[in-house]
Amino acid sequence: MTGPVVIGLDGSPGSVTAAWWAAEEAARRRLPLVLLHSWTTQPLDVPIPQETQSKQRYGQELLQRLETELLHRHGDLTLTTELVSDTAAHALLDHSKGASLLVLGSRGFGSAASFLLGSISLHVLGLAQCPTVTVRAGDLAVEAGWGHPAAADRDEVVVGLSVAGPASDPLLEFSFATAESYGIGVRVVRALPRHAPHLTSPERADDRHKSEERTRLTSTVAMWRQMFPDVPVVEQVVTGSAAHALLSAAARSRLTVVGRHRHPSHLTWKLGPVAHSVLHHAPSPVAVVPHD
């Protein structure tokens, strides 16, 4: 990774928490940080007294305040700010062509992962060309720092694979590199559907299928074990709901990683049901990584 970490700011609590996470991530990876604010797509819940200041003025003050705060936290951080008239989604998607990471804020448990009005960030998550991370407002481990007791149990990067094979390499590369930078391990989760109940021996079929998938998963992960020998790895194959398996594992996750298929058209986008569920309910920051 050589491109910048780009954070979309709107002034909401979620975007500020996300900015703290993004700054620490950029500092750890020794990457530049870009603070981006679109004054044309500010959220409805951010008060902007039009009689005393314009939307542009609000945006400038927001960027200046966060720049000062983040440079105080990370004195050696390379940081730039951008106040744009383009929509936030268009500006972020344009940055995703060369960024290492996009970062968005989320408004909390049970709400759509969003740093603006919901559909905007989901649009970015569905089309970004680089990994995109959502960070929840009120996440104590992020707001108070990773030395806080709230972060004591977050000792893994959890990655969910829909298939074991080369298509999973972008997710594994991102997860292993991130875990190495954190000094923690990776948990690779592969969930298998249950066989139909009309089969003569569904339990035996499930066991055989699980054994075969364990072998495939071990083969898929082997290269990344060799490339990152200091990263502890747990391979977990379960039968049942992929969303449930990932959310259970995410209880100890510092970052939860899910995949999204790339799409040839910028007019269409989609996140799968597992990604939607994890974005809505995982307590940790969530990374959505595009793959073929």
C-alpha cells in the first residue's frame, strides 16, 4: 500500500471517531492522510446557522479543527485537507482509484452504515476500488485508544471467506497485512450451508463437506502463512449462517473483513446480505474489500 488513507468527514460524531481511527491507521502504515469534506452534501443532523456562516465556512472550520486535533495526536503525520463542491460519493469514489483505504463513519448499532444519509456510503462501499472501512460512533476502543480496557479482548483480525481459493487472495492479503501492523492474529472464517434434510445421512454429508472445505481453506491460507510467518492464524470452518459465524467471531475482533465482488458498471452496485449484516451489527470497525 502506497496511496493515502482518505476519510470522508461531515462533522457527525461517527465521522469524527472515524477520523481518529483513520489517522492512527495512516500513522501506523506510514501513509499520508486526506481529510475530505463535501460542502454540498452535508448531513441533515449537523446544525448550520445560515445567517452566521455558509456551508463552505462550516466545512473549512471542520477541516481545520480536525487537522489540528489529529496533528496533535500524531505529530509526524502527513496530512492534507480537501473542501470539495462535488458530491461526497463522487469525490470518495474518485479517490478510491489511488487510495490505499477509504474510511467512513457509522452512526451506531442497528443503523445503516453511513456517514451521510445512508445510501451515499452504501453506494461508496458498493463501488470503491480500494478497501473501505466503516467505524462506529461511540466505539470506546477507538475513541479512548487501543490501550483502553474496552480494547483488551480485541486481539484478532476476523475475515470471512465466501469461497476458498484464489478469489479470496485480496481479502487475505489485506487481513494479514493489517494484523501484522497491529501485532495480532488472523481468524479466517468459512461458513458452509447445511445439506437438505431429505438426504439419507445429512450429518455425514455435512461432516464430509466440512472436511473437504478445511483442506481447501488450509491450502488457500498456506501462502499467506508463509508470507506473514509472525502472524498467528486460526482457520474456522462452520456449518450454518455465514453472518452469524462472522458476528460471533467479531466479538473479539479489532477489524472484521468482508468481501464484495467488483462490478464492471458504475451504474450498478450491490453488497451481499452477509456484508450488510456485518456492517449493521459488528461491534468492531468493518472493512469491505473488493475482489474478482
